[in-house]
Amino acid sequence: EVQLVQSGAEVKKPGESLKISCKGSGYNFATYWIGWVRQTPGKGLEWMGMVYPDDSDTRYSPSFQGQVTFSVDKSISTAYLQWSSLKASDSAMYYCARRGGGISSWSFDYWGQGTLVTVSS
Amino acid sequence: EIVLTQSPGTLSLSPGERATLSCRASQYVSSSYLAWYQQKAGQAPRLLIYGASSRATGISGRFSGSGSGTDFTLTISRLEPEDFAVYYCQQYGGSSPWTFGQGTKVEIK
């Protein structure tokens, strides 16, 4: 069974750093892109970008380029999303999701349960 | 960046009724690149339809997708209690960002 399990909720202060994780299981983690999606009440679902675990190739949405960093450790089937200096506006639910393969390559076929990030002074 | 506009914002229907949800793109989207998701309160989105009309693994035959070009539709033939949720369309951006619609909430009338 394919599963993506994300790390738990975080409460941080502005200016702090953060790294959240997404661990895949039940499939060959290295050969499927992992995407990150932000969800807020105001903007809905936003595609942040993706990382390919096998070679760490990354694609960032222009809206998030320079604001976050994607990384992976394929030896433990885990992808990461990190911030070096959080802002209050980074408060949101963050999902990792697996990009499908073959004819479903243009969608996300499995999703993590989400990590709620709250940034407040 | 392609903008997806979903309508209506909220659909109030009774169990057993048919639901028709619309997703309109600001420019041409290949049918291969259009997907639909269902999100229930407190849960992650779940893939329903990919390639505009193909059901994802385990998805009930009540759900069907259609459309091409800039106009796409998700139809739920007979609403079951578990179908009341928010539905999002999404397009693959190619060299541009992937984008999602703002969602249609299907609520119990």
C-alpha cells in the first residue's frame, strides 16, 4: 500500500527555521516526483513545486522560488520542505503528494496527511 | 499561468440527486492534463479523475469527468452521503506552475 506520512504540526516564531518531512512507503520512492502543496483559507491549494528523489532534481513555482527549499534523502525514502526564516504568512497546511506515473503523470495520486505550520510571535 | 475557475462556489443538493461541477480554464488545457480531487473536512485531497475522464484507482463509477479545451465537468450521478465535500480541478502546467481551481463545495440541502 502506497503511503506518505508527514511530520507533525509545528508552532514557530517569525524568523525561525523549520524543516518538515514526508516519508514514502509501499512503492519505489526514488522514481516518483514528490510535490508540495500549500493550503490556506484565503488562497486555497497552491502548487509549490516538486523534487525527484532519484537525482534531487527540483522544480519551484515562481511564487515560492527562494522562499523554501526542497530536499530528499532517498536512503530513508523521505522528502523535506524547509524554510530558513519563517514569516507569519507561511502559516498554512502543507501537503506532500506523489506525482502519478504513466498516463496519470499530470496529477497527484497519493497525498500525505498534511503538516500544519503556525507562525506567530 | 493558467487560471482555473470553478462554478458554482457551492452546490446544495439532496442525496440521490445528480451533481454537475464546472471548471473553466483561462487558456487551452490538454485533456491529458486535467484532474479532479475530492477533499473532505480535515482530510487531504484525494484523486478522483485524471486525464479529464479516467477514474483513479478505487473511485466509484458514480464519478465521471468530461470536457476538453477550456471547459471541463465533473459529474456525480447520484449523490451518496459520503460525497458531500469540496471538489477541486487541477491542471498540469508543463513549464508553468501547476494550478488548482478555487473549489466547489457540495453540501446537503
